[in-house]
Amino acid sequence: MNSATTDAPFVFSPASSPLGPHTAAPSSKKSPASRSNRAPESLVDETRREISEMVREIALAVRSERSRAEFFGMLADRILRAMAAEGVVIWRIELSERIDVSEPGFAGGSDAAVAGTPRMSVVHHIGEITDRSIPAASIAAHDRMLLEVSDAAQPVVVPATPDASDPDVPANPTHFPAAVVPIECESASTGESYLLEVFLEQECGVATQRGYLRFVAQMADLAGEFLRSDQLRDLHRRRQRSEQVDAVIASIHGLTSREKIEARVVDAASDLFGFDRVGLCYLRNDVAQLSAVSYVNAIDFRGAAAKQMVSTAESFYAPDTYVLLEADDSDDKPSTPLLPRVVVAAESGDSLCLVGLANADSVIDCQSIANDLQRLAKHAGLAIRHRKSIEAIPGGQWLVSFANQSRGHRSGNWLARGFAIAMLTLIAVVAFLPVPMVVTTPATLRPENVQSLFASRSAIVQQIHVSHGDRVQRGQALLRMHDPELEKQITTLLGRHAVLLQKQAAITTALVDTASHRSDRREQIQSERSLVAEELQAIDDQLQILKQVKESLVLRATEDGVVDSWQIRRRLLGRPVVRGDKLLEVIGENTAWLVDARVPLSRIASVRSALKSETLRTAVLIDGSETPNHNAVVQQFGPSMRNVKDDTDTKAVVLRIENGDDIGALFGAGPVSGSPVRVLFRCETKPAIGVLFFDAFEAVRSTIGLYWSARSQPTENAA
């Protein structure tokens, strides 16, 4: 252990015995007066016996079926009596949300914790010095101390630091030293941890504090064992409840009427989850209609309980949600002893919710039953929806009742057989009705005449003169780029050019001055002048080339058309581009429109056959145009390829739209070139069964063809 003093906390590893050889017996300042005349040895022995009895009592309670509130109340009381402590507080630290409801509409009251934010709450307190004795200005420092002890996971004695108020400095702001011990439990799975804080006497020494800490640590170990056992019991209860809910769900899907489903759902919710009353309501235009109440055959719609269910459903209903309702703390006496506790709603298409009512003093953990109760509500809505669908079919309810009646009657069997023959005949007639073979496939739209502009070199887009959908003319500047390296080269050459010009002027002056001098000096100067002239010519040639490169940084339209580049300024302005990057497109004016389709190989034979017989009708569906359906003609069949996304074999087909003048209206909604469309091929007519099972028939036919071709090949080789 660390060296301990009377004014500094120390960390201690708890032992198995509450009283060690160096442990002073708990103070008997609160013992009865009858003990004052006894010998010290007998008093210590009796105190130890009483403490041992309390420890055994707590150990027996660990494996009992007590609730957490009852166990913590008994634990705090026994610790206070055994140690003659000033006070005992049991803290709970909520590390994250305690419940994980997968549905997006989970809602709760003030008990819903924020994920990742520790929150302190008192589970139980007893004695003169408790959490209520801490001044409001010192609560933050005290909470900081508790969190640090919880993170360290070691028992400590924290000395008294009266009136400590710095929230960044952990402290015990009371006048009494405190033994703080973390309670070990499965905090990672539950999202919460517990601390046991005991306020000791002021005058006890270090050895006494260590003995007290050892005893508190043993009590914390017992509390941790109880929490782990309680978690196991809770998991067992949840598993049993989940199995019961599964059985109820299976039963409601087998019921034959909506009224039976509703009655079964509300009765099961009342039995499984402990509500005193459960109501099932339908919502139509924000108006609730009570349809069923648990264990009630005739609903009194004028009664207070029925009106309470209806008003609660109208106030808190939202599709696919689970709403926890808190008790009303107002002084107004409710008209009914039952209070709404929870509202759970099914999916939006069902407009159904369950309202659970219970007494104010009933103990129902509405958070722990959230998943099972919402699952029951969803399946209730699903079962009722399916039953309504069957009842909506003309004669559907009669068919169900007829099937039920014909099970035990001989005459009913003959009627059933006759009905089955009639149905089979009708199915056979429908199966051979001629229907057109329709092939639908996704495709992309592209113009036939389009100018694609690419970056001629790596540069930065400096100016953009057009926007998406603008009409441009031939030679009009569309986009300007800037290359800092190119500008640097031009500037360097211009500077060199100026220097050479000065040098050439100086050489000319020297040549004039040396006209009467020696001839060898004159020849040297003329040679230098020729070299300077040649270098100037080379620089001029380089500047001419660089100016042409600079001019190529301005992209211009090669013909009249419309700009097709969506959000070009947001994508390109001020951003660097690399040589070869595609910058924008200009769609030629009055261009024809092509469609690139991918037809499955299993359907291409039907398309070719219809095209050959001149019965093929092709339509292109374009969303957003004035004429959604455009007639098209097959222009070309392309190669076969495999679609990596869905692992299917397709064949490329190019179509030409016959009249695509209104496609230009799409420029206001986004890019046109490459926009997705759908192509519909209307092929020859076939029997309905052939169209419905076309893929299956083709698979069988191809398999048989491969089989016979494999068998005929050895015969040909032998011949």
C-alpha cells in the first residue's frame, strides 16, 4: 500500500476478512448505554459477532430474489450500523444510454442518458452526512473525485477538504473523511457503474481508516456479486419473455379475424409486461379510435379509462416509435387510478399503437421491455394488415370460411374438388393467352455530335465564362487556365531577351568606336554581335512557342451548341487540373440523340427475331422531358460483355431516337450526356406462361442443346 497519512488518500487492496490484526474495531459511539459498563474485551467480541452476523446476512441476500433497491437499502443500513458511520451513499454512474432500441423512433423522458456523457445519480443514502450535506458549489469537485476513483478502480480513503469548490480539483468537500470503493460489475455491457461511499468519523486514525476501508471493500465485493447475479437473472427473465413474445406472434399470424388478433395482442401485452390495462388504438387524421382493451369484452367509450387511452394515443402517437411517459407530479387528482406509462406504435402504413396503463406504485421497467413490446406491436400491425388484404379480395373471406368448413364434411370435399377444377381451367386459359414479350433494360443517353474539352497541360482553372445550359457560338472562349510555370518561363526569356538587346547595343557602339583600330579587334566584335543576334532569334522562337502554349490554355468552342457541364464553377474554378482531365462538353446544336443499352443475352434472341420480322417496337423513357416516351430504332448491335455489378452477361445495343427535339429541356435539371434512361423493347407475342417462365425455358433449352452437342461430337469424330 502507499504510505498513508491522516490528510492524504491512500489506495488499498481489499482482503477477505473485514477486521485484520492491525484493524481497530469500529467506534461504538452510537452503541447502547448498557455496553459502557462491560469489559473492553467482551465489548470487542460482541461487536465482532454482530458485524459477522451482518456480513452473513448480506451474503445470504446476494443470492436472493430481491430487487436492487431493496438490496442496496439493506446494504447501506448494515454498513451504517456495523461501522457506526456518519453516512452511507451508493452512487450510480451512467456511462452511456442504458437501452439500445434499433428502431429510429425511440423516445424517452428524463431517464434517457446521453451516450458517452457520465451522469451521477444516488441509488440510496442513509445517515447524517450524505450527498445532501454537500454544498451546491462543491458538487462538481465531489463528482470529479468520484469519477476519478471509478476510473482508477481502487478503494481509497479521501480526507476531508471542507468547502472545496474548484471543479477541476477532485475533493471531498465535507468535514468527514470518506471511504470510496468501486463496486465491480459488468459495466461495459450495462453502461453503468456503482460506487460505495461511507463517511467515517473525524478523529479515527490511519490504522482505523484502513480497517474501515477493508470492511467497505468486502461489502463492495458482495454488492458486485449481487449485481452480477442480478444481471444473470435479468437476462434469464428477458429470454423467457422473448420466447413468450415469439409464441404470441406466431399465434396472432394464425388467427382468422381482425377482432381475434386485437384481443390476443392486448391480453398478451397485459400478461407479459405487467400492465393493468392495455388498449389498441387506430389513428386516422390525428384522431384515435379505441378498438380493443385487455380482458374487456364491451368497451365503455364514455368511461374515464377509455378517454384517457384515446387522448394519450392522440398526444404521443408517431409511426414506428416507442415513447416512455413520466408520472404527472401535479397536485390534480387523476380521474382514474391508472396512469399511462408507454405508447408504442407500429409502422406508418398500419396507423396502430398500443397504450399501456398501470398503477402509480407499480414497478415496471419500461425501458427493458422496449424491444419486445415494439416487436409485438409491429407484428400486430403486420397481421392485421394481411388479414385486411384477404378480406379486401372479392370473395376472399368466403374462400377462407369455405376452406375451413370443407375440412370435416364429405360433401364439402366434392365442392372443393369442383372449385379446384374450375380454378385450374381458368389458370390454363390465362396461361395460354397471347401477350407481348417486353424487355426492359437500363441505358444511358448521349448526343451524336458532342465536343469534349480536355486540359492541354497541367494548370489551374482561372476563369470560367459559361454555365451549364448556356448556348455558345463557334470560337467563343469557354474557360481560361493559368500555368505558373509557363509564366515563369516566359518572364525568364523576356528578361534574357532584354539583357541581350542591351548587349547588342553595346557591341554596336564598340564596333563604331573601333572602326579605325586594328582589323583583328573589329572581327572579334562582329563575331560577338553575330552570336548575340543568333541567341536573340532563338529566344524569339521560344517565346513564340510559349505564347502558343499559353493561348491553348484558353478553351474555345469549335462549333455552335449548348454547354453540358453540371455545377462547373463549383467543380473547377480555382482548382488544379492534370493534362488529359475532362473539363466540360459542348453538345452540338440540332444533334441527333443515341442510347447505349445493355440487353441481357437471354433476351437478345427475342429482340433480334422481332427486329427481323419488323414487329419490334422500341421506346425510350426519359424522366423530365416534355415527352417521356420517345420512339427509337435499333442502329447497331455491339459486343457482348459481363456486368460486374449483378454478374450477368449483356449485349450492347445502340439506338437512335427519332424525334428528340424536346430533350434540350433537360438542361435545367442536370447533365444530359450520360444521363440514365430506360429502354423498352416490345417483341413478338407469346403465350403468357412462356413469357412468365421464359428464363427457365431458355435455361432448360440451352442445357439440352449442350448435352446433345456433346454427344454428337464423338460420333462425328469417329466418322
